Amino acid sequence: MKLQIVPARTGTLWVRQGLSTFMRQPMAFVALFFVFMAVVSIASQVPMVGGTLALVLLPSMTLALMAAAAHSAQAPQGKPPAGSVFLAALAAVKRDIGPLLVLGAMYAVGFLVVMAISALADGGQFAAVYLLGSPLTQEVAEQPGFQLAVWIAMALYIPLSLAFWHAPALMHWHGVPPVKSIFFSLVACMRNIGALTVFGVVWLGVFIAVGIGISLLTGLLMAVGAMGGGDGVGAIGSVVMIGGALVLAAMFFSSVWFSFRDSFSAD
């Protein structure tokens, strides 16, 4: 395995390649993301440990979507069968399920440490809202301690996210052990921080543009529903918002594999 340094403009290419790969089999990617999100959601309902269990499963979901993107991108011209995309994702997770769970446990510990440190600023209010689903009132949100806790959590989560960005893929495609995969992922992300920054900024622009479009469409549908005196159109607007969020998330994950592919090569 060899680290590759890419120019900052490569971040835009990763987004384009991800979108192109997604469009080859969009329903397969959306369905795959929905299935894993459903599994994570069900796991989060387990009493006492649900939130931690959901965190443990996140690297497995990441690898599944990266494997699906790799399979779709490497398939011959045309749309790969939807079934083959699913099988590639599930086979990747099944092959490395043990190391993935170890990696997921390390990610959960890291995330809980971030929340614990942020709790020093506000007595744990932000952690309770984020992890336990405590109600967020305007009074709580406007407290200086709560806002400081949010900024601390964001600042600490960035290096945590970079440390696990390539880790599942490094384990799967290069056979790197969990601890080393975290270290190599952090080093690779820091060395290619320019490309990753551009990647994030471009995706942020996509999210904002699509979000504005969905909001305008939803507002129009709800206005039509209000004039018509029925709730059906308003319900359609809600479905559009949820569906749009699922599609955007699936698009994003379909592009993550390209950042890994260009950051490492076989030695």
C-alpha cells in the first residue's frame, strides 16, 4: 500500500465521479442506504445501549456503500444489475465483519469521548440532546455553555471523522488491521486535506442547492394543499423532503470510495 498525494482540484472530480456512479444505478444505492439506515435505526432502539450500538454499525454501512460504488464504477459500460450492487456491498461487510465491529467499537468510544469533553462546557445538555433525544428548547439552545459545547464537539469530531474516513476501506482492500487503518487514514486525510476540503465544499454546495429546491417544492405543495383544503398534498411534500434527504446521502456515500481509491495504491 502506498500513499498518493493529489491536487486540491481532485476533490471536485471525486464529487463528479460519485454522481456519475450513482446515476448508473440510483435505486440500488438509495435502497442500500435505506436498508442500512433501517438497521442502524432499529439498533438504536435497544434499551440502554442503543445509541452506542448504532455508532458501532456505522463503519459497516460506510464500507457497504463504498463497495457498491466500487462495483458499479468498475462494471462494464451501462447499468450494472441492481442485485449485483447489493451482493457486492453485503459480501464486503460479511468478509470483514469482525474487524468492522472492532473498528465500530473504537469509533463509538471516540465519539463518546468527544461528547464527554463537550459536556464539561454545559453539564452534558448538548450530549443529552444528541445522544438521548432530550428536547431542545430555544432557552437551552441560546445558553452560552450549550453553544460552546456544540463548537467543542464539532472541533473534536473533525479529526475523529478523518481518522475513520478511509479506515473501513483500508481494512477491506489492503488488509490493514483496525488500529493501523485509523492511523493511516488520518495521515492520508491530512496529506490530502486540500482535496478533501474542496470535496466537502462542493458537496455542501450541492446540499444547499438541492435543499433550497426541495424546500421551494415542498412549500408550493403545502400551499396548494392548503388552498385545496386537503392534507394529501402536504403529506406528499413531507415524502419529498425525506426522499430527497435519502437520495442526497446515498449520492454522498457513492463518492467517498473515489477519495480512497486516489489516496492509496497497491505497492
